[in-house]
Amino acid sequence: MNATIKLENVNHFPVLLNEVISIISPLYGGTFIDCTFGQGGYSQKILENKNNSIFALDRDKNSIKIVNQFKNKYKKRFNFQNIKFSEISNLKNNIDNLKAVVFDLGYSTTQIKDLKTGLSFKSTGKLNMMMGLNSFSAYEVIHKLDQKEISKILKIFGEEKKSNIISKKIISIRKNKKIQTEDLVNIINSVKKNKYSKTHNATKVFQALRIFVNNEISELIYGLINSFKILPIGGVIAIVTFHSLEDKIVKFFLKNYSEIKNESRYLPSKNKKKILFKLINKKPILPTEKEINLNPSSRSAKLRYGVKLNNSSDFSDLLSKFKYLMDIEDLSKKL
């Protein structure tokens, strides 16, 4: 018996869903890659058209329950692999008539509600924050890296202004006890005593640790590059981001490769770089007030997309631009 999949049953709202669908629907009649399957919101909407098929990816093995429901309902029109989206190029020989690649970089409601993942400030017990297919957790980061290294992670990945004070307090407390998730929250609250902030005191620190634990910077950069490589000309890459670092990378990726900068407006350009994308919208698409009211977590979301115009294997600009972020991720080699 086929399972009936209803978004309200999984208690998850796909962010900017209508906007993503409006971008890719002119391409209907082929295969779409959902790089962040989660609870299947985007995939389900795309599969409503019987001419479409989905190849879904997710690093979280706990999505398998929803995956099995999709397989039962959509049969051969739905395929899934439990891999990181940076490995998307592995699918090249398995996909016919690829039309678009979609990324939703937010974590799902079920992940935040699963206190064992440690993504929620309400979590207790051992520090985790692993999204799947990880080699270390936030516990190792907090207990094995030195004060300057922890401070750098919190400052750059979380844009945490009090990273130095928080990291010093972490080092002091870990000398006498193992720091659990609730201990980390207490440490942050003791340093940041702003009771009137709209966001939780621990938001930036948790974001920084999650980014580091899951190599989210490298994952995104290589996910974009490898998606581009397998996408045919005329195909679309659409990405929904949720924080400034993600958006900075996506914006540079699309904008840098969609225009040629002339050295002088009075001389012909010597730049032979190919234009790789056509950008329909120069600015990001933002959620409506109605969506934000329905799903407050969508308030920071930004959608950017590009239409592929040419092939290229040279992404040195992108890699050099964000090398400083990937260098911070290299601290994980100490763990």
C-alpha cells in the first residue's frame, strides 16, 4: 500500500517553495536533483508533475523513513543516495535529461527537534551537531582545540563578537569537567547577558560549531562547482541560503561567473574568461511577509539562481576568494 505524504504530517515548511518552483517549472519534463532532501518538500512538489523525476541526496541517514515513502509512491521517478552534495559528480552517469539542481541549505524541523543532534539550545548531554557522514563532533572541537583556534571558529563562522571571552571560559571550565551541551549554553549566557535580544545568546556559537563540524564551507563550494559540471547548458542552479557566509559564497559564485570585468571602460577587455551564467534576478529573492509569519525561521532565507550558459573547469577565483574559510576548516585535521 502506497504511503500518502503530506507536508503537514512531517511538520516541516520548505522555505521559498513557490519561488523555487516558479523558477524551475518552465524546465519541467526531465530530472531534477534535490541536493538537500530533508523532509522532501521540494521533491514532492516537483514530482506532482508526472513528467518529472527526482534524484535526491542527503547526508542524514535518518531521512530514510521519508525516502521509503517516496519510493513507494513515486516508484522509478524517485531515486535517493545517502551522500554529501559535494559528491554530486558521482551521479553523472546515472542521470538523463537533467534540468536543474536545487539546494536548501537550512536544516529541517525534525533535525532541530531531535535533541540528540545537539542543534537545539534545549539539547542536553554530549555535544554533537553532526548532520551525517561526519568524522568528528562538536565535543571534540570544544575539548581538543586550543583557545585561539576555538575563538577563530566562533568569530569567523559565527560572527560572534565575544568569541575570545567565550573561548577562554571554555578552556578554563574544561580543565575540571567535560563540557556538555547545556554547559556550553550556560557558558555563553554567562558572557552574553542581553535579555532583550530577539535571538538566543547561543545562536552564533551553535552556528559556528555546526558549520565547522559539518565542513559546510567546503561542502557548499564543491557542491556548487560539481553541480555546475554535471548540469547541461540551459540548466538551472537554485540555492536557498540562511546566513551571511553561505550567501556570500553563492552570490560570488553566480555573480563572478556571470559578468566580465573590464580593466578600463575606454579600452577593449583583455579578459578571456567565459560568462558561465545568465542571472535573471541580480538581487536575492526573499520570503514574503506571509511566509515569515507562517514559518519564522524563513526570515533569513535568500534565494539566488543562475541559468548555465557555458562549460568551464576553472573555478580558481571562487577557491582563492574563500580559501581563508577553508583554511579554518583545516583545523579539523587536529581532531
